[in-house]
Amino acid sequence: MSNSANVTPNDLSAFWMPFTSNRQFKKAPRMFVAAKDMHYTTSDGRQVLDGTAGLWCCNAGHCRPKITEAIQKQAAELDYAPAFQMGHPKAFELANRLVDIAPEGLNHVLFTNSGSESVETALKLALAYHKVRGEGSRTRLIGRERAYHGVNFGGISVGGIVTNRKMFGTLLAGVDHMPHTHNLSKNAFSKGPPEYGTELADELERIVTLHDASTIAAVIVEPVAGSTGVLIPPMGYLKRLREITKKHGILLIFDEVITGFGRLGTPFGADYFGVTPDMMVTAKGLTNGVIPMGAVLVSSEIHDTFMTGPEHMIEFFHGYTYSGNPIASAAGLATLETYREEGLLTRGKEMGEYFGEALHSLKGEPHVIDIRNIGLVGAVELEPIAGSPTKRAFSAFVKGFESGFLVRTTGDIIAMSPPLIVEKHHIDELIEGLRKVLKAID
């Protein structure tokens, strides 16, 4: 570790931190200065077990040699190449490797720099697709309550987290929302997909009746809603959504920013649930979180619809300065190779069973009102403190950090998504650490 890595800046005021209680943090900073495999190193030299894969993104763990070396080599060879009307080999190679592991039929890739940008790309593509086909009246976008689709205007419009929406005006026009699927009274302490709530997919039929299918462009859902507290779809729910969207000519978009790249024990959530969408939004695990990058996987039908008209004309007026960036592409290729060599895209199935049993052993601990799990992702929902929502879970997060492990919180829900390289002893350490914290907090 370099000397400079140990130094905490004297002045923390300039950096306005994202999704952070800035005043609280800056009074007692929680600083990481290094990471390796399953652990972070803090500025005071402690080891902290990563129970969240960074921010749901470091699926192969931290500072993996193949990825680090690929970035170093690429930076010295080709640092940047324009993405408009020019190319470089690694972007095309990465697109091919993504198509190789994607559900059949998703044969084309648009590169972005984040999950938020991937969502915006998919929504714009859905609107443009219908217009190109002569159905320009299909402008309505359907999301879901308690959904998280990033923080750009399209994403917060179709998203359903109130705090992400309420400050920013009227957002996109013509957006509607299906209900979320979380049902504590019937599905508490479910293991895997819960039994009740499949019929909630039929709410889409109600929305179609209200607006008419001829006005609806796309439906976007997360296979498992991660950032809002690990909300797992009921059995058959996603298949029913697929049936309804096909029936009415509506595109189905899966936001797989969290569920992609092995999180559920399959390459993508689409594989786990046996449902292939028209578009799949990815980011995070694509580069193991090391370099910002996202990708939208698109069906041949959508792609081919745009490939008409004069060949010298741009087919789709959208993209980013950093789409398919050479260093990000190199990181993506090395990440996919690491996943392949170590079997990480399916390892979550085996380890998820052990993780689920360990997680559910917390039933009966203080404040716990629900536990849910699927693959290598799980949540513990706590009874809120009367008059102080979110405070109990945040206290658990801080005490966990002080005790040597990292979890995420959303509201009064504690979420865990350890790197896919996790071993049983790491799971034991994480769950037993959380058990002690739950007994210690008010």
C-alpha cells in the first residue's frame, strides 16, 4: 500500500457525496484505501469483509489480476478511440462475448457507461422502434412501484422510489406504474420466489385497458428489485408479464444491472426465470465495477427494424463519447474471462443454498420482520423505529462497518450481495456478525 493511500484529506467539504448523509459521514468518515478479493482495507488499517460486492458490482471480488493487467496494458496501447464512425477491435469482441452468454435472440449490443445510461438507451430505443415501424402513437412507458432504474430522467420516471422522484418536477409525461410485488402478510420469510402474488402481473392488463395498447411502447422491470430491498417476484409473475406484453405488441425490458453476471446463480435473471425480454439492461458486473460501463442487449427484431434506408445514414441517433471505451472494453473482456475460468456465472446456485440457510437462521433475532433470498442476494427487513424510519437499519450498517463487515441499507432493509467468490466461512462471518449487531442495536 502506498503512503498516499493512507492519508485522509484534511478537508472533506468539496466532495458532495452521492446517496450519502454527508454531514453524518464527514463527522466520522468511513474510508477505504485498498481492497483484495473479499476484503476492503480501511484508512486505519482494518480489514472489512465485503458483504455487498462493492455496490452490487464487484462480482469477482476485488483487484483481480487478469482484470488489473488488462486495464494496465490497454491504457498503454490505445487509451481512447472515438465511438462515432470509428471503432476499435475490443469493443466488437466484447459485444460478441456478451451475445455468447446472453439468452438466445439477444444478438446486438449498445454500449453505455452506467446502468442509468443503459436504462435511458433502452427507453429511447423502445420509442424509436415503434416510430420506425409506423406505430408512433406508442409513446407510453410502464414501470413499477418501488422500482429503481437509475437516476436520469427516464429512469426516475419509470422508477418507483418516491425519494428519487419527488424533488424533480413532473418528469416524463405518459408514464404509468404497476404495483410492486412485496407482500409481508403472505410471503414473509420466503426462500426463493414467493408463492403469492402472481396475479399482480395482470395489473398490466388493467393499465392496457385504461390507456389502450396502441399507446404503450414498453414495460421495464427488474427481475429482482435490488436497490429497493431485494423484492423477489412471485412464482410465474415474470412469465405472465411476458405473455401480456407479447399479446399487446409491447416491448419488455429487463433491468439486469444487479441480476446480471451470476448474481442469481445463472448468467442473467432472464435465465433463472426462463423469460427472454426484448431488451436487457446491464452494467455493474460487466466490468466487475472496475471501470464504468454498461450494455444494452437487444433482439435481432429490434435491431433489424432500424437497418433500412440509405446505408450512409445514421440509423439510431444516440450514443456516448465513451461508448465502448477501449479501457472499459478491455476490463469487460478480462472480467468475462475471469467469470468463465472460475465458473462464477453459475457458482451462485451452489453457494446460494448455503447463503440462504445461513440468512434465514436470523429469523427470531431482535427487530427482524422478514428475510428473503435468491441466489447470492438476500435481505433482512427490520421493524422501523416509531417516528424514525431508516434509523434502525442505518445503525446496523454503521455498527457492521465498525465490526468488520459491509452491508447495504435501503429504508429499514439490510441487503447483502457478497462477491461470487465468497466461501462458506465468509458467509458464516457475515451472518454471525449481523446477528451480534441485531442484538446490540435498539
